[in-house]
Amino acid sequence: MTKTGKRKLELPITPEEVPAVLKQLGEQVEAGVLSLGGKEIAVDEYDTFSVSFRQSKSGMRLRLKVKYAKPGEEADDQDDSDE
């Protein structure tokens, strides 16, 4: 099944958890499915995949975005600098 659209996930995280979460993300990406915060996101057919950790007044947050190519489009090898 071809996936389309975008999947986003934001979770609260502490700075101490960052190394373990990065390791977990790496292992899960190899398996093709991310499982975080009770949600699953397939990453086996992604066009763009990004992970960021952001500090805010309310604490740190993990932000994960997976974008799939539109039907009929090839995966874009260029960096999207407008996101």
C-alpha cells in the first residue's frame, strides 16, 4: 500500500531522555515503523523524515514529521529549505 500525506507527532520529553529516544528511533526506523506515545507511524516509504527536539517555556518537546510522496511523484532528493 502506498502512503500519502504527512504524519506528525509531538511528545513532551526531558533533556535526559534524548539519547535513549534517539537510539530507540534509530532501531525503529530500521524496522520500518515508529511507535511513540501510543501511536505508530510507518516510515518504510517516506519522502521526508525529520526529528527535532525543541525547548519551550513549558519544557522540551520531541517533534517528528514524516512526509510521503504524492501519488505519481518520485521521492524528492532535494532538501526542502522552506519547511
